[in-house]
Amino acid sequence: MSLLRRPLVRAAFRALVVSYLLVGSVSAVVNAWPRPGWAVGVGVLVLSAITFAVCVRGAVLSGPGHLLPLALVGGLAMHAVAPYSGLAVLYVVVYAAPYRLPLRWAAAFVAADIGGTTLVSLLLRLPVPETFGTTMGLCYSAILAFLLRQLTLSRELAESRARESAQAERAHLAREIHDILAHAQSAQIVHLEGARLLLERGDVPTALDRVNRAVRLARSGLEETKRALEALRGQDIRLLELLERLAVEHRSAGGALCEVEVSGDVSALPAGARLAVARTAQEALTNVRKHAPGAAVTVTLRNLGGWCELKVRDDGGAAPAQDGAGYGLVGMRERAELLGGSLTTGPEGDGFRVLLRLPAGAAS
């Protein structure tokens, strides 16, 4: 936490400002009281009390912005009745205006503050050097106030961007973790469940083969995790080799046909696009095993001029889970949209299709 944001520091700062305003209010009463008549003294006392309360509420305690003009009028009146006693209010509202009012209104308000103070000083025939010093002091204060406002906005913008970047990175990591675990574990579950059923029937050799396949998939999942980490670090992704390996794993897991077809040169795809293609193919094949086990699948990757298109189609009517809490379909669509592409899913013929389209020059 920044030092200036600590509650104790902020409370101490407010106390100093309130004390500063209180000194100005008391000074106005003390300077005006010796004048003939109680009416003047009481009037100044009421004026100072109201101005003090309005300024504290509107400037120090973040009250409504319409209180600042009232504080300005009160400060100018105090300055007119007891010269220089209202300057505390006039300086405080100059600093508060950029934070309480829209920028244009704040600039006009500050100009009115400086102009009004100078005009009152000239009408009272105060010494020129002191009038000039007061005017320049208010001008410097106004410049500093607007600079501080801009610095505050820049800091808030930087913090907002940092939060958005962290959120995007978390979403990215969530997609990577889901894609790796969902693919590897679903295939392992298929083999282990098959091994369990085979053991119940007493077919130990076949069950052992299934267990060995599950072990190989676990090792493959570990390698996939390492490759994902390399991708996150910006290292190269061998897309065609990865698609072929996914097809082999799919055939091994379910015993169904899985073919990979590539047309056009896809070697120049950026790393971000290659990763999106690989993860989408992986998730689509995982969904086929879940929802249409045994269905034949065709994975087609094409370079269509300025677009890269991946289509994963099965002939068994597979449909990905549609629950809003899942990361599968949501993650695939997020990947495509982040790269300026699109993802569409739906029935095609007797089966189901997942179609990913990405700009061939998508940023990595």
C-alpha cells in the first residue's frame, strides 16, 4: 500500500487542512471584531463558521461539488472583510477543484478563484507586491493541483491496466491447465476404466495393455505440460508434429480412425496462432472421446490466404459440454477472439464440427 493511501496518513493530512482552515476563520473573526458594533463581529463570525463548514465538507471530506462555489464565495467575502483571512479557503478549494469537478468546470472555477481574489485585493487597495504574490501563489497552486490530478489519473490507469493484464494472464493459464489436464486425463480414464472392466472379466493381459497405454499417456501428458511451459515462455511450437501426435493419441485411446489433413503453408503462423490451433484441436478431440467414443475424426488445417482455418469433424454426433462453468468451449472461443478470429461449433451431416478461423498474421 502506498504511504499516502494509509488511513493514518490520510487522517493526519485532513487534520492539518482542517486546522489550516480553522486558523483562517478565527483570524477573520479576530481582525473584524474590534470594529464598531456587535453586528459586524457577529456577521463575520457567522460568515466564517459557514464558510469553514462548507469548505471542510466540500473540499476535505469529499462532499458534493456544488459546495465548492459556496466555499469560494465565502472565502472571497472573508478576504474582503478581513484581508488575507480567507486565503486558507481560497487555496484549499483550488487544490480540491480538479478532484471534485469535471476538468472544464474545474479550470473555470480555478480561474474565477484567482481572478476574484486579485480583484478583491485591488479593490481593497492592498499593497501591489502582496497582491502579486497572492495571485502568483494561487496560480502555482492551480498548476500543481492539475498536475497532481493528472498523475493520479495516470497511476489509476496504470493500476487498472496491470489488473487487466494479470486477469488475462490468469485466464490464459487457466486455459492452458484445462487443455492439458482435460486431454491427458480423459484418455487415461478411458484406458483405466477399460482395464478395470477387463480385470473383472479376468482378461489380465488385455487389462495390462490398457494400463500400459494409460502410463504412456501420463508420460505424454507430462511432456505436453513441458511443451506448454515452453509455449508460455514464447518458444517455438511444432504444429504439424503436435497435430500428428494428437491423432496418434486419439487412435490409441479410443481405437477410432483419426486423420490429419494439411493444405497450404502453415509454418509461418505466429506462435499465438499455432498455440490456439493446437489447443483447439486437442480440446475438440477430447470432446469426441467424451461424447462420441469410437467416431471417426478428420482434422483439417488450411491456409486460406490471409486466414488459417482448422476444422475438426467427427461422424458420430459429438457435442461439447454446454455448461457455462466449463473451460473447454469457452476457452477455445476466448483463444480465437483474443487473436481476432472466430470459433463456431455445431452439427454437420451426421456428425459434429468445430471450426476455428484465425488471421494468418495474428500476433503471438
